[in-house]
Amino acid sequence: MELIHNKTRFDFVCTRSQILAFSFSGLLTLLSLLSLWVQGLNLGIDFSGGTLVQLRFAKPPHLDQVRTALSHLSLGDVSIQEFGSPEEILIRVGKQSSGSDAQSALAAKMVEILKPVASEGKVELRRVEFVGPQVGSELVVSGLWAVFYSLLAILLFVAWRFEWRFAYGAILSLIHDVIITMGLFSFTQKEFTLVVLAAVLTIIGYSINDTIVVFDRVREERIRSKKQPMGVVINRAINDTLSRTIIVSLTVVLVLIALLLFGGLVIHDFALALFVGVVLGTYSSIFVACQIVLLLDKKEPVAPEQPTPAPSVEIS
Amino acid sequence: MRQVPLWKPALIIFSVVISLFYIFPSINHGTPSWWPSWLPNRIIAQGLDLQGGLYLLLNVEADKAVEQTAENLVDEVRGILRKEQLRYQTVERDGLDAVSIQLTDNSDSPKFRQILEKELPATLFSEDISGKKVRLAIKPQEQKEIRRFALDQSIQTIRSRVDQFGVTEPTIQKQGEDRILVQLPGLTDPTRAKALIGRTARLEFKMVDEKGDLNAALSGRVPPGDVVLYGNRESGQKGRPSYLLKKRTVLSGDLLTDARVNFTQYNEPYVSITFNRQGERKFAQLTGEHVNERMAIVLDNVVYSAPVIREKIEGGRAQISGSFTTEEAHDLAIILRAGALPAPVKIVEERTVGPTLGQDSIDQGLASILIGGALVLLFMGVYYKGFGWLANMAVLLNVLMLMAALAMMQATLTMPGIAGAVLLMGMSVDANVLIFERIREELRVGKTPLAAIEHGYSRAFATILDSHITTLITGLVLYQFGTGPVRGFAVTLSIGLVISMYTAVFVTRVVLDMILQGRHVKTLSV
């Protein structure tokens, strides 16, 4: 069985597809940055500090009654939502001025005050997460460092194994994937939690994995056909690995769909971020990373059709 | 086809057998009685998100320990000066880590220096220009030592409290310079556990200032050397009762040997405490000196009771009453037995997962693993036929070895860890897809099946190595910067990637070679 026959000779590097790719990626990146700038991320309590309480009632509670009952605790901004099933609710409370000791006793207080609301007074505490403001900002900082260091390590590794322009191409495509994934979370105002951050880092891992496979093929093709211009080499490498690229993405996507559908709500956002990231990562290997390598190839500008002298083989 | 060296299949069988032995205890939920002790008996621990429990990150406020040391230094300095008969006006704590001494006009400051430097080598002596005021600061080296001790001592104290509370397999460990991580799996009453762990429990006995004017003190004019503290319970309309106490602690909780719950004749619980020899002597002497005065029992700056001393108390016993519930009295006794924390701790992060949510997560995690895994296996089998099933075997072996590695390292399996395992299944077929696509290509350009296999494996290897290493890099960074559940994910992903190099490249090749060995192959099922 074959999805893609070997003889595909799509032209991925012609001026038209380059313009399309750059305007598509550029537009998405721009919109993402805009959304991140204007409305920012809906930071979960992991990063912003605060308390999250998940409760299960014997019978579906009226959210209005819950809201009224909780207002007696004067907690400031409280968000109450149904979580997964009508019996379960998720309550999010921002940082409290009363100090962290009072805040960590909050969940018990909530259960107490909500007992009259519940039928037969049955409220089960399913989950409590409390993150102090200090820890929250530490997590933001270490999260940013994690993204930075993994990008740096990959930049150096690719530059060492390949060339600097390949490293730049790889890094820019990774930044592209990260920004758009975060942009999506900003645009939909879905909660950005520690677990979603882990997903973003995994996306970096997956996307670079995908890019490296294409780069490897480019390196191999160049050794085999030194006379060929870079554009032709890259295009052949993309076409030759296209079948593998699609099959691997497909298997990973299959798994992610299983996670999305059956993994439960706790893992849902994680799977969603990965899903978006895998699709982006596959796209960006071809349409961002490779195109940038080609742009940085000075001796052989955009059009691969023109028979120009052989490009320089090694730069670094 | 060349002969496959015997060690290769032997290594594969060995790794399978070893893995099975490591996994068995986890699947069986323990080892049966006939299981020899030299065989692996570790179990993959379930993270708190799976089995439910309490995760606490505590911040030890070590500054307070330094402050307390400076406070004690004041008494020490007074003692030394009295002993050496040196004249001074006042001695008081100066900032967090120092004591300042106001000298009289005719004090001999060089002598102060000589004596204090000799008696208190852990401090730095300095004097201001006028020569009328000297300052003793705790040396930075010493402060560091105090902080380190505060953290270590806190960990020990918390551990002994938790042990007495009765939690199975608690984790209590140092995190960074001033944090303690406490994980209590399977806990049902987080509120009570938090109160037990987080309480400083500094027990002090202070004399009530019977001559002082409480009302004046309450309006702000606290007599020097006194302090106003409040009771632990509301009493009637007036709210919590207030007490005017002498600041000096006459006796403290570190001289305790035991604390037990007892009941009064009206069945009200109280905690009876027993002093050690030194405490017993001190207590007898104190009660003898202060008959008909009130002595306040203060726990963490809250007055529990302030009974009048009727007579000298010998035998070294006292009781703390304060209208407790039995549970409160029980926990208080535990805390007093375990001793006070050297510095207050603050909860900076808390995650509680109820046991039912944990079970739901396991069920859902298992479901998604089974479904996702089955989809991948089916797809590979259909798409690559014979070779696909070869890859499937490799994926299954990967999962088997991953579980064995987790058991071997006694790693903790968390929900993100399960997600990592599922994702890994998708990624671990990548190596095989690379190889198979390569083999197909080689076949198309007209190579013989055996040559195609040879080239497919050798050409794909460089790519597999590079792509695995880059993914591993992010896995390691994730481990370095992540906490809790994220770490679990990073561990699963990283180990799985390493194992995937072995199963997808080495194992499939050996099995393939053995199948094709001695046969004349015309077509490949790829």
C-alpha cells in the first residue's frame, strides 16, 4: 500500500510557493503576535498564582446558587464553570490579599459553604491546586528559560551537524511553531497551564525531529549531486521524504486524536496543543525551514530553474 | 545472507526476559511469596495525580531563624556582660542579624571588644565613631549555617510529624535552598495534614505582667519588656481575650520529652506534657518563685491558657487545655512530641487530588493508550504489511522496556507521563518508517531485496540518530526546568527515545536478518 508514489515532483521551492508560504506563515505569525500583544494569554493559576478547586456534586448544582454562596467568602474575581459533566464544577480564584495560609485553607471553606447548595449536602473535593504568586512567577521564568535553552541547544546541535544557515532555518521554523501555537491559545483564550507549556516544549522536539529528517536528506543529496543548484537539491529532498513525513505525522495524529477523545479533560488541552503543533511542525519543516535555508544560500538565490554555477559546499 | 552472530538474538531475548522480570511486580501489585528476594521487586509508583493525595511545596522562612538567633544572642550578651561586670545602658536586637549595645559614658570599649570577641567567636564586632555604641553581627558564614540547619531541621521535624500521623510512603525532600517538597499519597484529609505539617509549634511559657496596665497596653502604651498576646478561643462577646505578658520566655518547648492526650473528668481532652530533667528543675524553680502569679502557656504566639500557680510544681508535668476537639488535641500532641520547626514555613504551592479523580484518570489514560496504540499498530500493519508487523513488534518491545526502565528507576508514573508514553508510540514508529521508506526507494531503483535492506538501514541510521538526539535535547531541558508532572513526562519521553533507538534499529534488523537467513529472497513485504 502506498499513499504517495515516489514520483512526486511537486515544486516546493518555486517563487510562487515561496511567496505563498511566507505570506501564509507571516500572516499567522503576525496575527498570533497581535493576539498575544492585545489580549495576552489566559494564564492558568500555575503561572498567575491563585486557587483552582474541582468539586463533584451528587446532583447537578445550579451555578447561580454556587456563585451566590461563594460570594459570601468575598474572594474577588471568581470563575465558575461546568467541568466535563454537569455534576462537576471548576472554581478558579485569583490571588488573595489575605496571605497564602488563608488561601490554602480556601478549598475546605468552599466545601463547607456549598454544602447547603448541594442536594443531601454531598460535595466531593476532587482536586485542589494552589500556587502562590512567588512560585507562579518562578514557573513563568523557568518556563521561558526552558524554551530558550532548548532552542539554543538545538541551534548549536544543528549548526554542528549541518551548517549555520540550516540552524537558522530550523530555529526560525521552531519559533514560528511556538508563536502560532501560543497565538491560538491566546486567540481562543484557552487556559495556558504548566501542562500546555510542556506540550509546547514537546512540539519543539517533534518539529525539529521532522525538520532534521528533511535536512539530512538535503545533506545527502548535495554530496551525491554537487553540481546541482541548492533549490533543486532541496526540492528533491522534500519530495523524497514527503511520504515518510506524511505517514509519521499521520501516526502521531492518530495517537493524539485518541488522547483528545478518550484521555479525559485533564489531558485535553495538552493533546490539543500537541495536535496543532504537530500539524504546524510538519508544515514548517517544508515551508519555513527549507525556504529559509534557500534564502540564506546567497550564491543561488530564489529561482532554481536558472542554471547557475554550483553553490559553495561548506560555509562553516 | 550472512550468518547472524549468536550474541545478537541472545541480547534481545535477554532484554525481553529482564524487562518481564522488572515489570512483573508492578503488574501483579507486589511480589508473591515464592518470588526470590534477589529478583527485582520494585513497583512503578503512581503519581499523586493518579492515586490521589497531597502535594505541598513549603517555603522555610529562614530569616526568622536568623532573627531568633539574634534574639537569643541578646540574652547571651547580657549574661556575659553581667559575669564580666561590664557596665552598659541597653542591649537590644538590631535588625535581623545583629545586637547593639549602648555603652555608658565611662565604659571601656576595648575591653568590650576583647571579651565579646573571645566569648562569641561567631559574631563580628564593630563600634561607631563615638565609641559609645557597639554592634555584634552574626557572621555571614554562621548565618548560612543557621539557614542550612533551619532547613534540615525542618525536614526532620516534618518527617517525624508525618510518620506519627501515619501516611504510607510519604516523600519529604529538600528543594532548592529554602524549600521543602512534601508528597503524601492516598491522603483523605488534606486540611488536617496541612495544619499538622505547617505549624511552627513553638511552645513557650511566659509570665503574666500582673503589675502592668493591660488597657493602656491595648491602646498602644506597652510597657518596655512586655508584649500583648491573644487567646486561642473567642470568649463570649468580647472576642479573643488579651494578655499582657513579659516578653522573656521563661521556659520553652525544647525541654519536653513527651506529650500525650488525656481527658478531664468532664471528658474534655487536654494535652499533658512531660519535661526532661533540666526542664523539670527549671519548672519547679519557676513555679516556686512565682506562686500566686499567672503563667501563660503560649503556642505560636497564641495564649492557650494562663493558670494561676497555686504552689511549687515538682515532677515536671504540665497540661495544655484550650477547649480542643479530640482530633485537635491528638494532633497537638504529635506536633509537640516531634518538636518545633526552627523557622516558620509557608505553603507556596499545593495540589490535592481526590482518590476518585485519580481512578478516573487511570481509566481514561489506559483507554487512550489502548485505542491510540491499536490505531498505530493497525495502520502500520496495513501500510507496510510484513515489515509493518516487524515495526509493531519493535513498538511493543519499546513499551515493555520503557515500563521496565520506569520500574527499575522507581520513577513515578503521572498522567502527563502516560501521555508521553502514548506520544512516544507514535514517534517510535518514525524510525521504522524512515527505514522502510528507504528500503522501498532502493527497491524502486532496482536494487536486490537484500541490498535494499542493507542500504535502507545504513542510510536511515544517520537521520534517526540526528532526529532522536534533537528530540532528546528538548526532553532533557524539559526535565531540567519542569516540576512535578512535567518531569514525569520528560522522563518517559527521554527514556523511551533511547530505547526506541535500540528496538527500532537494532532489534528489527536482527529479527529481519534471522527471518531472511539462508533464504533466497525475491520480493519483500514492505
